Amino acid sequence: MKVAVIVFPGSNCDRDLAVAFEQAGMDVTMVWHKDTELPQGLDIVGVPGGFSFGDYLRCGAIAANSPICKSLIAHTERGGFALGVCNGFQILTETGILPGALRRNAGLKYICRTVGLRVENAETAFTSQYEVGQVIDVPIAHHDGNYFVTDEKLAQLQGEGRIAFTYDDNPNGSVADIAGVISKNRRVLGMMPHPERAADEGHGGTDGVAMFRSLVDQLASA
Amino acid sequence: MKARVYVMLKNGVLDPQGEAVRHALGSLGFDSVEGVRQGKVIELDLAEGTTEDTVTDMCEKLLANTVIESYRVELM
């Protein structure tokens, strides 16, 4: 099972994400943002957290226009899987792969702590090893995680079961407590919390492990 | 030539920074401030003959996120 993790200048969760995929049994290649092609035969692309391009202009805006992102967009249009975490989620919204946008946290503060995440949809390749309504503990670390969509789009996302996770206690002002959304074909997940930081006993929690195992199981049986 | 691009959060999109500035002005005694919206100004140095359409294209593709932001272009 092949994964590519994209590295932008300013990415700082790329290696953590790679380790989480590796520990689930995947074969990981790191891809530089200036590359124009993703490796052949990929199963999934990881878009990591960090501060790509120093968060200049808007978080993720410059990364979304880097050469590798054309290839990422083509990969998702072909029905490929992708996981964007934190800055990776911001990049996925900036490319238009996922709907909405991430604004400055309502309380204006950078928040770094473990939060409770409620699983809203367990029928995706990312969440099949969780149960609907289950609350898992996953760290957040962001300044701009306040998810916004229009009321109309929100109704659509809710109707289509595209909200993967919500915050148990909304830390950042996100519309409808949304912490993670999924694409219409259920193959692209973007989320502000960091499952790769809850993937080892040493992290103080392992609730993120099931996401990576779930992906391996789903992709193996696909 | 130059262009100036004004990027603002759309009406209806909460602007927590603007709200913080409003509170700060209120606590300085400026009681007449009823609302504050904070945006960005981006100045572009452009080759002569660059059209407004080109600058608009720049706004759509990069300078503004039209999901949450509106923009206005001023050629100078």
C-alpha cells in the first residue's frame, strides 16, 4: 500500500504523519512541493500540518498553488484518497478539493491541547474502525481552525453525511462544531485535529491509530 | 503602474479580529464605534498596460479566498 506525504517549506508534521502511516503498515514516499508528479500507483496522499510558506497571505493559499498541488487535484479527481491534517486541511480547502474555509479562531488565540472529537460518520474508509457518536481524544494545534461554510452548503454537507468529526466542546468557533469534512466520494478527509499525534503510546494517547488502520483495511479490501 | 487590492471578509462572516479591535476602542472610551471590520491592502507594481481583468484574475486565483472574502481592485 503506497502513500505519498507532501512536504512544503514550513511543513512540520510531515514526518509524524509518515510514521503514523508506516506504523499502520504502509509504504511511504516523501514528495517535495516543487515536484510536478506524484509517484505512480499511489493509494493515498497525505497533506501534513505545519505553516507552509509561513502562513503568508492566508494559511495554505500559497501551498495550494504549488506545482505538486495540480497533481494532487488530478489524483483526487481520479478518485484517489487523500488525508489533510491541520495546515493540510487548510490547503485542501484552498485548492477547492474540499468545501469551506478556515478562519482565525473565534477567541483569537492559538490553541494547543487535546480535545474530544465526536465521530459523526463511521462509514468512510478513514473512520470505519470507530463508531458513530464515539468520542475520541485527539490533539489540536492551530490558530486558524474556525471552519466556515455558508448555511446552504452546511445543509448540503449534513444531508450528504459529509461531516466526519465534530468537536465535543467547540474550541475555535467552527460552524456547527465541525472538525473534519469529507469529499462527496468519501475519499478525501480534511480535519484540523492531528490523528498522527495520537498514534503512539509515547504521545499520551492512541485514539488516532484506528484511522490509519481503518485506511489500510479499507484499501486492502478495495 | 500600480494597483491596490482591498480584501475584506464578506458581510456575515464573523471577523474576530475586527471584534477585538472594537472592544479595544470601546475600552479606550470611543463609545461611538458600533462595528469594526479588518481587512488587507495589497499593492502591486505592474508592467504598463496590465489590465484590470488580469488583476481580477489574480484576486480570484490567489489574493482572495472568495469563500469568505470579497475584494476590490483600484488601478493607480
